[in-house]
Amino acid sequence: MSAVQVSTTVNGDAIDFVCQPTETLLDVLRNRLGLIGSKEGCGTGDCGACSVTVDGQLVCSCLVLGAEAEGRKIGTVEGLADGDKLHPLQKQFIDNAALQCGVCTPGFLVAAKALLDRNPNPTEQEIRYALAGNLCRCTGYDKIVRAVNAAARDVRKQQARKKR
Amino acid sequence: MRYEAPSTTREASALLANAKGKAVVLAGGTDLLARLKSGDIEPDLVVDIKRIDTTQSIKRMASGFRIGASVPCVEIGRSAALKRAWPGVVEAAQLIGSDQIQGRCTIAGNLCNASPAADSVPALIAAGAKASVVGTAGRRTVAVEKITTGPGKTSLGKDEIVESINLPKRPPRTGDAYLRFTPRTEMDIAVVGAGVCLTLNGKGEVSKARVVLGAVAPTAVIVADAANAIIGSRLEDSALAEMAAACEAACNPIDDMRGTIEFRTDVSGVLAKRAAKIAYQRAGGK
């Protein structure tokens, strides 16, 4: 097996790594780059716990090879907070108790951010469809949907403030 | 396993032709990576075609649309022109998986993965789509229905890749639709799929039709008798009933956890009728 050398950008930082061609982007993030926010739930693209963005597009990192990251811009849950300042989604997940065991949470946060980036004013139905690729076995989803809805309001307020 | 990401189809075909052992093509990877993970396949070479320019975009041309083999389905959904021309194809492509899957999965991959339940395939066949196939011997254009030969099997040579899926320009008074049955709204695999494309004459009668079923046989099935049943009609109940019966007769499904033979057979006619009505309306029929 011949190792692959990859130059990529993760959460805005230029990063070089070497990986085996069989390793997924999720393997690389967790085992080589120490970014263990992304979780492996199913490893087959069904549960969304490993959700990241590649060039702004929401994907399951378990269905992307590490080698495919060459020249791309990767975004993970570690890039959500601004230093110590939590993203509105993170804050609202805590305030709304939208997590229990927490394994699915990073994936939900990344998927919800992808939704709010393209639609800061989603309906409940739009939220539920956008998060249909993320499975949670604890919360029953209701609190997650409420948290995303509340965070959307916060994001809209932030955007209005910036415009002024 | 070796990973290669060539920048031209010529290089890609040469890599596949010269591969020792098992070689596979990687586009969106939503099927391939799951199969790698399960150990279902252990390839010696993976050829990633996403770095090939000609696979990366949707092009509108005088002859229709050219959808590059590595264009993810989310992009297909964003193409307003494609949606206007072939709404059935776009809806079928958008039924595949979650937002995460949509961000990667491709219709060329859906075709080449050769699942009998592939959602985009019946819609593509109904619309008369062709695959542009490149190999070491050059390029050939193949009707989409000629690509899949059985579950997981295609007619592609070892050195061949699908570079794009080409849709014709939509003829006047023509409409298409695709419907599938799944036990729940989202995140599921078709138990039955039905794609219909109709062209009407000036009097609002169906002059041309294509009815294609998915998930009821080893490959998608073109049901000529179903099309003939509605040609010359305005989709009156008797014509639709005859079409549904023809669909049922064309089914050769399996029994599995998603549906029984009886259920799949029955639903094929129901879905074909509903899809035909949508296609008829889209073609301008009243």
C-alpha cells in the first residue's frame, strides 16, 4: 500500500498529512489530526455523526477518503466556536438541553450550521428535512429542532446588527 | 490499495486498463466507501474521477443538457434550467439520501452502481438519457438502459468510465415525472419506482410515452405495453387501468424486508398511474 501525501485546509488552517489510501477523511481527522469532535456512528453514511463540510458542502466524512481532501477546504465542528465564544447553535443546544449522550451532537451542529448558512429563517419542516441525515437515539429530536430554531433567531439578530 | 486522481479521462482509462487486480471508479463514493468499509470489495486501485474537468459541471447545450459524472445531486437540484426541462429527473436525483449524501452522490454513480432500486435510473431512461462513455478505444454514446445488466453489473469495459449523462432537449408538449414508494418519507430505498415521460399532440392526446419501473426486476424495466396503453388517450380511467395492468405484468420482483412480490407488483401500477398524471399535466395536458 502506498501512502498518500495530502495538502488541505481544515477550519481555515493549512494542513499537510500523510495517510493510507484506505483511510477515510474521518479516520484522518480523528487519528492523525487529533480533531475528535467528528464521531464515527455507523461508518456507512447513515447516521451523520461524522458530518463535516468539504468546500462548503455538507458531507459524511466517513464516505470521503482522506486522499480526496487534497486542495479542499474542510470544516469541522471544532471550527464552529470563535475562540471561547460559542456559536449560537452550540449555545442553544446547551440552553435547550438538545443533547444527552452527545455522540450525535457534533454532526447535528455541523449539519444545522450548513442549513443556517443557506437559509437563516427555516421553517420547522425545513429544519427536520435538513437534519434527516442525522440520527439521535436519545432526545427524540424535538429539543434539537427547538434549539436550531432558537439559534436561527440569534443568527438573524447577529446579521441584522452587522448590517447596521 | 492505490489511489489515483487523474485530470483527464484518457489517463483514467489508461489507469483502469493497466490495473492489475481489481480496479474501481470513484465519483461521489456514497456506495463505494460503504462497500469498502464492509469489506464487500477490496480493490487494488481506486480511480477518483472528480479531478477531471469534463466531469465537473452541468452544461446546457443546443442538444440538451450534459451532466458531468462527478456533479453531486445537490447541484442538479440547484439547476433551475434543468428543473424546468426535466423535473422528473431532478426530483428522482433529489430523492437519493440525506443532505450529506446529496452533497456527494452522483447520477452517473447511481447508474454504474447498478442497484435495481436506483432512483435516478427509471427517470433518466424515461427521459431518453444517454451515457457518454470513454475508454482506451475512444468515446461511445450509450442509452442509459444499456448500461445496467443486472444487480451490481454493467456493460462497461474494464477501461471504461461514464464521463457524463446527457439529456436531450425537452421536445414540445412533453413532461416527465418520477415517483417511488418507501415506507417513510425520507432516508429510504425504493420499494418500487416509476418514471414516466409523455409527449402530447395538439389535441392533448398522448402521442409518445415511456414508462419505466425500478426495484421490481434485476434492472429497471421499460414497459412498452404500458406506454402503448396510454398512447392515443387523454389518460382516461380505462387507459390508465390498462397501463397499470401492463406494469403489473412486467414485474419480476424479489421478496425482501422492504416489500413482498405481491405488494411490489400492485404498487407498480399505482405509482405508474400517478406518475403518468403528473407527467401529463407537465406536458400541458388538462
